[in-house]
Amino acid sequence: MKTNTSQSIRQLIRPKAPPKRQSFPHHVPFGRWLGALRSWILNVHKGTDSSQYLEDKADSFVMRVCKRRRSNDIRKRGIQRAAVRRRQTKRRRQRQTGKGLVR
């Protein structure tokens, strides 16, 4: 027979998985996880005097992560596109000069 205190302690040590709720835009990697993490943090500190401050901090942190990931993705996409363009121009040039053809 386990007591309630040990169960609550176990929950504090290894909390249950946060609820799967889509609380962030789809383009964000780990968006679901970030949202759940934020709500979990706020739940732990609910009712304390620092809860409002924590809420603001959590929001700003999560949005910062999202923004950074998004800008990285956009930059990578641009780099890839440039590489593709370089390859295509190279091919076109080879075709024009006949270097790419085996005669």
C-alpha cells in the first residue's frame, strides 16, 4: 500500500507528460512541446506571487525560440535556392559551349 505522499513526491520528481495541446503555430518545430512546457511551468507556479512574471518570461522565451528557428529555416532555404541556381547556370553554360556533351 503506497501512501499519497510518496506518489506526490514521485510526481514532483518525474512529472506526468504535459497535455498534447496545439498551442503554437504549425511552422514551429517542437511547437506542441514548447506550448505544453510553458503551461506546465505555469501550472507548477500557479497561485504564487511570481506567476504573472513567470508567464511573461515563459511567453517571451518561447517566442524567442520560435523566431530563431523560423529565421534559421528561412535563411537555410535561401542558401539552398542559391545553390540550385548556381548549378543550373553552370549546366546552361556547359550546354551552350558544348562542354557537357560527349561527341
